[in-house]
Amino acid sequence: MAYVRWKTSLQSFRGIVPVGLLAGLTIMARSEGIMLLVGIIFDLIVEHWRRPGGMLMLIALVGGLSFVVCLPWMFWSILLFGTPFQISSSAIMLHNYANAPKNVFEAVKWYLDRISWFIPRYLYKLILFNFTIVVGVAIFYVPGFRLKLNFFSLNRLFFLVITIIAISVYYNTILLHQQHWYFNALVLIFTLFGSVLISDGLSRIKSESLLHKYRKSFSLLVLFVLCVFFVINWQRGLYPGQKFAYENGIHIAGSYLRGERLGATDSGIVGFFCRCVMVNLDGVMNNAAVEYYRTYGYNRESIFHFALRQDVSYIWSGEPFTSSEVRTVRRVQFLNGVWYQIEKAENSTGYSDD
């Protein structure tokens, strides 16, 4: 919104300073915010290419200020982990590409199959999460094409189109991963587009009775969607998966396992509430794990080998695991989780530490 306001004002160098600072904070909140910065820079190029000097100055201010905002975190990350970048996306890519065939032709087919599976579901979720906006816009523009789209009013939001494309391409063709919270940024973007279109539609309706009808229809739609949302969440419970992990952590905190070194692939909530030493095994919060899986691959056996290498005594798993290298020696049942004590199998050579 700060950038939209700057675009509709004098477009001064001083005025774009808050845009750069807010873009930096957006990136710090979630790294996909860099896609928003890409959209802004692209838009600056399109709008100001005739004045290359001014264009470069604007890009330098936005990009430079965003970088300055992120700099303290990057220094902290370098001091603690040896890298200025977060490791979670690298870990997720390792997971998703772990089963890719080594044969080039088979790998291409596997990749195309994955994309063709992801994209329809992505579009479905995009419409679902923006259902109110999609239907609200349709109320004005679809029936009988009463109103023509005012593309001029959308021009100031052009940079968000680039952001939508960048985010969609990244998740569906590179990361190959979808989570519900990945759509949060897109919901905000679609809300901006929908607000502009609906506001433009309302401003062009001359009949007071028709205007009242549209306002009432949209208000009822929003109320209906909110009611459906609350009913669904009431039935399934708020954050059932997170609640499961929380209760698992609380049970561990009150047991003798609190003094052990534990490991889990999904370790965040459990690790916080168990008040024990918890080793993240999927690499999403563990740089050492990612480096290990880059060498030995990411699979069930390599996860257990890494756990042993990290001196993990108990691991949270859906089922016991035994191989020539690792064996399960004990099963501990809690109300919301099963933990297995593991140890190195006899005569095991294990993976090399090199």
C-alpha cells in the first residue's frame, strides 16, 4: 500500500524511502517477501525506463534500504550458522527431489508429472482462499457484463501481478511444495485487487437502489463465508495438528524422557514445550542435517543415521525402524505420540563421517 500511495503522489526520492524500509520488514517477516521487492523493481523499470538515471536511483533506494533492514539478521545468521541465508527452503527442496529418478528422461517425466499434479491444486486453493473476493468481483462484472473492467484503476497494482507470478512459479516449478500458509501473501494481494475492482464498481453505479442491492449482497456473502469458516473450525478444532504436538511436548516434559536427547522431523512445537534437548532431523531448522542429506540423500535410513550421529536416544516416529545399521530397542507410548529408543546395530559400519 505504501508503494501504491507513492505511485499516486509526486514519486519523489524521499517518498520511496518508507517503501524500501517496509519491503525489508516484509522480507524479514517471510522470505517470499523478496518476490514483492522483485515486483516493485520491475514496475519501476517499466514506469521510469525513459529516465535511466532516476530509475536506477529509485531501484538503489528501494533495494538498498531493504538490504539494510535485513542486514542485522544476516550477520547473526553468519555468526551462528556460517551462512546469511535460511536453510528451510533448501531442506524442503531436498525432501521433494529425493525420489527424482537419476535417468534424465525419467527425471523429466517425473518433474512434469509433479508440476501437472501441483498446478490444478494450486489454482483450486487460490480460488478457495479468495472465494469472497472472487465472488464479490463477479457480482459486479459477470452478470450481463454490466460494468467493464477499469484497467486504469488496476494499473497501480501492476507490480503485484509480477509478485503473484513469481510466487506461483517458485512454489509450483522450483520448490514443488504447497502449504496453506503459502497462500497468505496471495490472499492479501487478491484482497487489494478485489477492493480496487469493487470500489470502482460501486463508484460507477448511479442507481441508489441497485447500489444498496450490491452492498447488501456482498455483506451477506462475507457473513456467509465467515459462518462457514467458524463452523468448519469448530468441528475440526483449532489447529488440531499443532495441538497434538503441544500435548506431546507437555507429556514429555513431565516424564523421564525430559533428560534424554530426542529427535524428530517435525520438532518445533514439541521441542519448545518438552523443555529438553530436541534435534531437528528434517533439516528445516538444522543446517548440519541439510549438509548431511546432501551427501547421503534424504530417506528414512539416512534420517536415522543422522540421528545416531547426533547422539539422539529417542526418536518420534510413526513406526519402529530396524536395518543393518540401526535398530529399535524400546517403545515409549504417550497419549499423543510414540517415541522409539534407537541404537547402532551390532557389526554396523555406519556412514562415513568424512
